[in-house]
Amino acid sequence: MSQPTVNGEKQSSQFLAFVQHVGSYPAVSDTKEAIENNPYGKKGIELANEGYNKVVAPVLPYAQGPYGYVAPYVQKADQLANSGLTKVDDKFPIVKQDTEKIKNTILDFAFMPLRFANESKDYILSTYGNEYKKCGGNGYIAGGKALITTGLVVTSDSLSWLADYLNQKKEEAKDVAKEKKDAAKEQVNN
């Protein structure tokens, strides 16, 4: 018997590549393992297996005939889903990383604003402390001077950082423009 076709294409015999692909991710396999080791997870799996054995398994032989008609389409959907996962792997390589690394990366991104705010606070307070010492004195005038000079120092440092960042981007833009210009000249010459 020849293989069924979908829209004129012959289908391979491997089914559920999508499920195998998802199961190959460390985060998914670790989650599955955690559920299997948890007493509530074990009970849920046992209940699902009992339900399958009592309800689905007896009906399965009767579904073989109709399934033969939809099998090529199921297989094509599986192939499309698997190729979609392959694209996800290419775009987001972190999904193939260890679960602990994924967790740490997510936490780093989640707490980045707090970390940035804390670092900024520490920077401003240390700058104020240094300026207060430079102004000499313990009064309101020394504190006011320190406050004003702290604002000036922080502004100066911020503008310096911004200038460095913009100069770096300017150089990158020049390089890209030069490459495009050279590619256009080469295309015209050919």
C-alpha cells in the first residue's frame, strides 16, 4: 500500500516529532521529572492513565478507520509544528539551555530595573558624600553646595556616557553605510 499524500506530497512515517522536540528541552524534561516525583503529580498521572485505559483504549480500535483519513493531515501539522519549533530554537537559543540558566537569566532581566535603581542610588549618595567632604563644613550651606555640585557631577557623567554611546553608534552607522556603498558600487560595476 502506498503512503497517503497531503496536497500531492508524500508523508514520512514519523509521527509526533513535535512532542519529542518539546520533550527534548531541558526545562520541559525537568518539569516532567518534578511532576513525576511529586506525590500529587504521581496521583494525577495515575488518574490520567486509568481514564485512558477505561475510556480511550476500548474505543481506539474503532477509530483506526477514520484516523486513516486524517493521519496525513495530522502528520503534516506535526511537521509544521516541529519546523516552527526549530525556528524558535534558532531565534531563541536559550530554550535549549539548562533550566537553572534559563531561570537565572529571567531573574536577571526581571530584577534589572531594581538593580539599576540601587546602583544609581549608591552612585548618587557616594558622589554626594564626596562633594560634602570637599565643601568642608557641617552646616546647611555646605550641604547645599554639595547638593548642587552633586547634580552637576551626575549630569556631567551622564552626558559623558551619552556622548560615548552616541559616538560608538555613529561609528557603527558609518561602517554600515560604507559597506552598503561599497556593495552598491560593486553591483553597478558587475
